[in-house]
Amino acid sequence: MAAQQTYPPAYPHDPIEEIAPEVFMARGSIPLNAMMKITRNMAIVRNGSELTVINPIRLNSAGEAQLAELGDVKHVLRSGPMHGLDDPYYVDTFNATFWSQKGGTTYTQPAIDEELTEGGPLPFPNAELFCYRTTVQPESAILMKTGKGLLLSCDAIQHYGDYRHNNLPARLLMPFIGFPKTTIIGPVWIRIMTPEGASLRGEFERLLELEFDALLSAHGSFLKTGARAAVKKAFDKVFEGG
């Protein structure tokens, strides 16, 4: 008889909230190590009665009840290679289709059902997939074409309006390790995702061709407006010495 699958627990999180028409977020947390706890966010896109959870975080019982009120989880989408902790739980629990780019080595389960490719299909309409083409591991972002545009980022671009869900050691350290209260290109991300001797400048130049005004990343807080200008400022700081 096969051993029963065990999954990581649900960590503290806020209730699900709507951030754009048919787009929702759950803002939660994850222990980074024995000393630090940081934020972790899940996006949820509703298409009719179907839900797609993007970079999912496991919810407590109240959160799962709220999720069920929104619709049926049919798709799980991983847009960054370092965000796969709770993917197996969602795929197994909801018998969901798993979408991801190929080639990630940090998390290798579940098996990919639908491969994400730039210009390829997504499990919901009115959206466009942007893929970073030269990173060490594959990562993508999703442009939701609602209102003035909402960019769903993973680790590459992050925004910190506050340090909610970071514990005290993390709150004290964040400004000194490259995570101030502003929009940033993730310093850890760019260090480990840039090929040796190369630059990711061109990737962000392509991304800045997209039209968006709001930003939700897999860490930090939701930026309701002014996101493209904020990302351009972060780009200038990293690549122009601004």
C-alpha cells in the first residue's frame, strides 16, 4: 500500500480580496529559515465558474471555504521556479491541471500537464504571458488586460508598501538586504537567475514595453496604481546606476 502523501501546512494569511475584475489575491506568509518569516502571495483568476490559482499558497479552512465560494479550482499555474511548495497539494486536492514552463530545477513536481510558452494559451482569457528568455531557470509574468493593465509577477519584480506578514527580524533586516519599501527588481533573484557573464537588461526592456498600471508579485504588497513607472525606476537603479 502506497504511503499517504503529506503536504506542508497552511501558514498565516489574510482573507482573499478582489484586486481587479475577476482577479483576487491571498496575502500570506512563509518561513524563510528558523529566524525569518516573509510574505508570500497567491493570485486567483476566475473565468466563469473556473478558478486558476497562480503561485498558490495553501489556505486554512476559512480560506478554503472562501475560495470555494468564488468557484472551482481547475488550474494551478506556476510562474516562477522557486514557488512550488504548495503546487502538489492543490493539484491533488482539486484534481487540477498543472501549468508551468519546462526546465525548472528547484521544484520538479507535479508533472506538467500544460506547458507555458510565450504567446501560448493560458487557462483564462484577456491575458498575455511574458517569458524571461535568458534566465538560468524559466520564469514568466502575466499581463491581465483589465483596466489599465495588471502585471502578475513572481520573484523578478516585487513591491513593498509595508512589511505585513514579515516577522520582526525580517522587518529589521529587509531594508539592509535590498528589500526597502518600494518597487524593486529582486536582488536575490537577479543574482541567481543571471547567467554568468551575461545581463538581464534586455529582458526588462522587453517587459517595460507592456502596458500596465497595477502590480501583484509573489512577495510584498499589492501596488494599485503607478506600477509601470515604479518598475522603470527600479530598472534604472539596477541597470542605469540610478
